[in-house]
Amino acid sequence: MHMFVKIPEDGYWFAKESIRQIEENYGAKYMGYWTIKNKFGNWGESPVDVFYQPNPDTSKGHTHYFGMFSRHESVFITEASSAFSEPIAGIPTDDGEVIVSRYRHDYVEKDGRMIDGGRDYTRSSMHPIVQITVDGDKFIVSEREDIEESI
């Protein structure tokens, strides 16, 4: 069975219409909302809407991933490659979707399976955990390697 990570239609900060506009304006692809690391190297408390840009302007320090979020009625853009700098834990469901916890306290449940903890920790039901890595704009699902988990 083909396993996949579902990309939400609406972002965490922006509705699907705004997501499509951002994709068009930046020539980017929406990758979902994910937590990124802060300046201290810790995972952030809340996610940003992450986009993949295939041709970043590296002369300006841009990378393939940027995040957008809103604070106090202002929109911000940030470098977001840390969102995919480490493998992501996921649990396959009956239809092949791999459920993931995108940020701390993001409790996700489907088909009697659950996962929680975002990137800080993994709390899950007693089901096999898979490892997700990202290559460009593709999520790659593989057998678990050394993902720490706590039940």
C-alpha cells in the first residue's frame, strides 16, 4: 500500500485561498504547517505555514523552505528549513495516510491510532511508527530507524 502524508488544505495561519496566493506569488508549493527551530535550537511552540521554493535566491541567504505566520495583525516570513532538518515520526492508518503531530500538543487521531508531541517528543498508540524525511517537495516514508518514543 502506498503511504502518504496528507497536506492540509488550510494552513495554520492562512486559509486555502491565501495559501494558493502565496504559492502563486512566490512560485512555491505548500508543505503544510510545521514547527521550526528557534534561535536557541529548540522546537517552537506553534507552527508556521511552510512552503517549498525550488529556485531560492541563495545570494540573499534564501533556502528552499520558508515559513509564514501572523502576529498582531502583521504577516511575517521566516527561513524554515529546520522544519525538515530531522526525521518526523508518523503512524500509518488503514487508508495509507501517515498521521503526524506537527507541533507540541498537536494530538492527532485516526482509525484508532494516535500521535502527539510534535517534534519535542512522541507519544503514540501501540502501532508501528514510521520515519518521514523530506526531499524537495516530497515526503518520503520509510521504516523507523532510531526514533525515540514514549508511551
